Amino acid sequence: MTTHGKDPAPSEDTPKAALKVKDSAAVQIDDNSKVSENKAAEAEPQKKKRSRKSKSQKKRATGFEEYFCDPPITPAEYEEEKTSIYYPTRPFVDRIEECIQRYRARRRFDNTRDNLFSRYLFLGGIDTTARQFQGTASLTKRDLDGLDKNQIRDISANDVVERKAVSLHGSRYYNPNQPEHWDVDFTRVTAGFLSETLVRLTAPGGPDYLAGVDLVSNFLKYVDLHDVCPEYAEDIKNAQKVCQKAREEMPPLVQIILLLPGDFGTAANRVTCNEGVVGYDNTDDELREWEDAVMNLKTARQKVGIVLSILMSSKCGQEKGVTFEEPTKQSGLPTVVKTITQQAYEVVGIVHPNDECHAKFKSINKHLGEANAVKPCGFLQVKRTVLPSGWENAMHNKSAANKEKDVIYNLVMEEEILALMKIGFKFEMDICLLNCGFGFVKKSLDGHPTFYEFLPQELMWGYKEPVANPRPGPSIHNPTGAFEGGDGMGDYLHNEPEPEDEEPCASGAPTGDASSETALVKAAPVDAAPVNSTPVNTGAVPYSPLNAASIDNAPGSYAVGEDDVEWEL
């Protein structure tokens, strides 16, 4: 019996040859499918294999991690540092130069850290400029074969110390041959970099600023760990303390600058310096709207009256030298007796509100409500100081300077700002003194930490050595400094065009003069200006790119047709 639709099962009587034929056919079908699959795989575009980085490369430390520690060195390396590299009798210049080069080789610098570290070294008098025509970018492995790591480091290093008695950049960088102009001081260089240079390069108190502080601290720890210069060990420790001060002082200093002049200073400025001044007339509607948006006049008078009454009634700060005088004005509000502008002050004392002041402020704020609450205030005691900043800003009147040097100004300020203050902070601000014995901050310009330092080396950034020039300078008689035998630039630009020759007669015949015979053909003047140079305005017509010639080296006093344009070069 057979079953329709199904192959009969092989019986014992079925010949083995038939079974082999079927098996071979199945194998052939499988082989054909595999071949087709292989052809489809070959038709697909092959993907490029990306080189995978090893785990050791991915996890390799940069050297600037928070808990990074330099790997241990072998006894042979330790002996080499003690007896050869950082031997105390070796000149300091050689030791610090090799220390900087070895430090760069053992850290992984990104672009930001590399630029900041170069600026730090420049402030210390180290030349970090790239060596022209002596770089290592074009060196191949064949060029470096047979050199050890110390020789490769010496070849690729850019941080060097000038040693020549007369050098091209001798005045910009530290030179041991000029000890009268330089002092080795790690503390002042660190303070100058963290308080002046790094503040201008990054956001003070931000992540980039703190990364710069950690960079300097990391380098100082490396110098201290390897005992590079034991004669300056104490100085290096003081420099590390400056780094710690920068971490602690810069964030609150930024908050203080944002909060100044404070609510009381804004209110007192509105009452005493604007509406309080006789003849003050604000007709500008936009300015009036802005003043009302910041603090309207009614609220300003209320704040000033409440704060002054509480401070004077509770005798706040009297034990620290704060004096009070009753205002003579009938309205009870004080008046400004003196305004000091664009002056630097140093914080010498902080007077927080006492318990009596806190109780009175709390009692009044219950009636005013949370929206109109008056913040508790105390006093900030400051005295005048001079901040070196590269400008001549010293007091020329010595007698007046001696009188005002020890004068302490008591400025009313909110407690939230006083909590951030530290003795030694320096501020550039305008203050107003009232007739009641104290004053307030009218406007804050800038703030500086306690370790603020300005170094003269800051002025040498971008400085170029003067080069002798035989060409005379401009004067009223010769505005461009042009002279015979010069480069011709000034002569061409300021030469007046030659007068036009007489026109020929109507018949075209020459006039008989030898000079007039050649006047029919006028040679084009030669432009001595360099190619693609910007036209210089002589004052006759204002310069505009639309007025400039479209073709370089085109003379301005000769016009020809479009078909016969010829420029004589």
C-alpha cells in the first residue's frame, strides 16, 4: 500500500543504490545553497576593521587625577636623581630646567593644560616658545633609532632657561647672568598667576580656574617630591598654601562681586545720590523705568530709614570703633558729604549685627511681610590701599596719603555679604560717606583675593625687542616719515599728481616745443605699493571698499578706455 502525497518509507528490500542517489542529491542541494550564500556575502561591501585600543591605553592616567600618585622608581633611578640630576651642588638653573622637562614627559597634557602651564612658566621667566626650524614634528622613527628616552626628551623639549649673557630674548626671560633683575620666588609667581593671569584666562572660581589651580599644585608637589631645590623648600611649601587659599577664597569672592553693592547700597544710592541731590531732574523715561524696576523710591526710603534706625538704636559695632551721628536733615534721612570714586580698599574688619539688631529686624519683618522684608545689616570696615596693576596709580600727594592711609571707613552691608567676606580681600569700588558717621558702597568695580600679586613679567607678554630703524619717525613736516632712499611707500602715497601738459592743437600738429611733442603719450605712473595692499586714506575722500580699485597696483591718476587697459609695472 502507498500513501498519496508522501514518500514511502524505505523498506528492507529497497536497494542501497537508490538511497545513495537521494543522499547525494541532498548533499548537492546543500552545497548549492552554501555557494549562493558565499556569493551574497562576497557581494556585500566589506567593513573596515577599526583598531581597538588596549585596556591599558584606555585606563592610562593623565597625572592630574585627584588621588594620583607618581609610580615608584627603581633604586637606580633614585640614585641617578640624587647624585646626577638634582645634586645640590649642580646649578639651580640646570636642575629646574631638567625638572620641568621631565615633568612634562611624565604627564599627559591636553591643549588647555598645556597653554596654562606655559603661561605659568612664562610668568616665572622660562622660555616656552616653540623652537623655529628645530621642531620634532618631522622626525621619524628612523631618526630616533639608537636614542634613549632622556636624549629624546632633550630633543623635543621647548622649555629652556636663557644662559647667554646677551640674548635676543634676554629681557623677557630669566637669566642667571642678571641677578639684579630677577629673584627666585615660587610663592609670588604662584600668587601672581592665580590672582591675575588665571583670572583673565578663565572664569574665576569655575571648573577651568580650579583645574588651573590643581595644575600648579601638581607641579609644585612634583618639585617637592623629587627634592629638586632643597634651598627653596620652604618657599615651595608656601606656594602650595597659596594654591589652597585660591580654592577657598575665589568661589565666595565671585559671589560677593555679584551681590555688591547690596540692597542697602542700591536704596541709599537712589535716595541720597539721585532724588536726594538738589537739582536732580531725571527726564529720561527709560532710565526712570529702570530705576523703578530695580527699586522704587518709596521702598528705597523705607529700607534706608529702617536700617539706619536699627543700627543707631542698637549701637551695633560701637565696640569696634563705629561712631554714630544724628542726621541734621529734618526728614530724618541722611545726606552724602563725600564721594570717593575709583579707589581700591582692603577689608580690615567685619562687624556682624548683634542679637539686639537681629531681634529688631525680625520684629519689623513680621509687619512688612516676606515680599518687603529688610535684610539684617552690619558694617564692613575698609581702608584705602594701592593695587599694583601696571599703571602709575600711586598717591602723589604724600601728606594727604599719610593722613588717609590709616583712616577706616565703616560701610553698611547686608549680613549675607558679610558672611562671605574675609579680612584681606581687596575691592575697587566707589563709596559715599553720609553725615551720620558711616557710608555705603555706591558701585563695585572689581575684587581681588588676599594673596593678590601683580608681577612686572605680566607686562612682557607679547613684548618684542626694538629693532634699529634708519627711517625717521613721522612729524608735522613729514607726516609719513618718507625720505629719499626709503622703500617708496610714503613717497608714492603722498605725491601730488603732476600737472597736465598743454593739449595739442586741433589739427593734431605739435606746438613746436620739444617737451610738448612727447606730451601726446603719457606714461602711466608706477605703483610702488606692495601687491594686495590696502589703499591708504589721504584725507581727501573717506576710504570705502566700494571706492577701492578692483585691480591691484592700479594708478589713481590715469584713466583709459576699457579696450586699451595697460598697466605699467
